[in-house]
Amino acid sequence: MILRFQRWLLLAIAAVLLAIPAVPIFVRSDGLRSLVAAGPVSSATLRSEIERLADARLGLGDEMSDAARWIRVLGAAPDGIAVEGKEGWLFLNSPKFRKRIAGTMQSPGPIADWLDFAVRIEQLQRAHGGRLVVAVAPDKASIYPELAPAAYQVRHPDSLDRFQDLLAQRGILFADLRSLLQQHRHLGPLYEPRETHWNQLGSLIAFNGIVAALGETDKQFPVADLLKGFADRPLVGDLAHLRDPAAAPQMVSTPVLDQALYAGVKVFKKDLGTGPNQHAFTRSRWAHSPAGLESAEPPAVLLIGDSFSARLMPPFSQRYPSVQWMAHNMGRNVEVEIGELAADIVVIEVVERLLE
């Protein structure tokens, strides 16, 4: 009885809509009229017809499909902080990752916020003749989508494409690290299978991409000469630890680099204390020598980022006299310090998942 009532109610609503002259033209269509006139219609058939009409009249077919799929399978998105993919690889179950499992809906808010931040820092740098480059650290699934769970979807343009397009429109320099890392996949694993982050090889390639964007290719590391192969080493990994604090180390393939070349210059580090949010390791300074570490001179490079850019500090501090790092979660205090430090180069690094 209830189902019959719902059917007649839907038919009545459809009839009213089709009769109203002001109703959108894609609703007042022969396709929908014929479906209603034919009697009972499956939800899949009705949905397909609506999506076809929306696409034909308004170009909205993909968006409607995404929205419908997102609603239908949202409850099936994976739970937990870390998700297991293929071949033992783990992936951070971020909001963006869950969206790629459940659909492809995106939120423009974070992109606008990061763009506004980059514009403000660009203005601060121009005020004293400094330079800015923006670099997005790709999510592991963006480089290895085939190792993510089977339901993971890739579709372009995505939030990173849009963000880089907006940076280009405003004349802000950026390094396209996702394309660069994808081009170097043939070298071997660039990310740790049980970690969120890129490994030492991936960080070197990312460093090369950033200095290339700055036009300083002479500072790039000869990755092909440095890489001596891969070796299996025991690793727990942050994602494995998040899933199980008592997780045992597993053997994973890690890059073997020519340490004589890569670590030819001793690097010194000094913690500068925490920011107002009291997070540990929010500021540090790295340099070639103790003298550079304690120097009152502005750092040659200021990196503003997260744990991905923290892994860039060793190569940066070997190619530049001194490098300072601070977490971008320090809020507006970041801008205050940038103005006071007046570094020649500021690098804003943000991990891809924060763009959604």
C-alpha cells in the first residue's frame, strides 16, 4: 500500500511539473513524459534519463552522476585512519581520499584559502625583492593510483589542477611536483609503502623540481648518479603505526643513495621553539656550519610547510647557506615572521589533500 502511494505521489508530482510552463526545459521533455506514460519506471532508468537530459541541455551530466554516486555510496567509504591498498601499500584515509572512493565532489573553499595565502606572501616577498615558489606535495595515491583500493577514482581537472591554474593566472611561480614525480616512477618507489611521505629519492626529485622552477638548475642533484639501487630494510611507517601502535617492522624496498655525494657537507640543525599553537617542531634552522646556524643574517631559504617539506631540509641546506623551516599551521604569525626574516626565497609547501 505504501509503495503504491509513493508511486502515485511521484507520478502526480511529475505530472504537475510537466504541466507548469515555467518549469526548466530539461524537465519538460518528451523523454520524461514517455517514461511516465509507460507506467512503472525503475530508479536506474529514471536517473539515467535525467542525467542524459541534464547533460544534453545544460552540460551537467558528469556533475549529476558524481553527486548521485557520492550520495549512494557515501556510507561505503572506508573507515579508519589508514587504508590498505594493493601489494601491502597503505594510504592515509583523508577526507579527499574518502571522496575519491565515494565520488569526485570537491570543495573550492580550501583552494581559495591557499591561493589567498600565496598572494599575500608574494606581496611580502616583492616588498623586499625576494622570491616565492609554491609546491604541492602530491598525495601518494596521486602518484600510485593503481596501488590504491579498487574503488579509488582519478579524474582531471582536479583540485590540484585548478589550484595551479589559478597560481599561473596570478603570475605566482609554482613547481608541478605531481607531474615530475609521475615522470620519475620508472626509477623505483618514490614513496614509502607504509608511510604517508615520499622517501629520500622522492624528496630529492621534489627538491630538483623546486629549484628548477626558480631557474637554479645548477643546484639540482644528479639523481641518476646518486641512485645505486634499492635494498629491503625494516620499516614500521607512520600509517602502519596509526593502524596498530604495536605494529612490527616489515621489510620494504628503500632507495640506496651515494652517501658520499649526498651527505658530503655536514648539516647542522637548531630548534627555534614552538609557535603559538604549541605544536612541537614548528620552527627550525638548518645550515652548513655552526656559524651559519647562529648567524643573524636572514636565511637564504625559508620553507613554510608540513612534514613533507621538513624532509626537504637536508638537500636545501646543502645547496644554500642556511635554510629555515616553519609549519604553515602557525597561522598569521607566519606572515609576521616572513616580513621580519626577509629571506631571499620563500617556498610554500602544502600537501595535496589540504586543497579539499
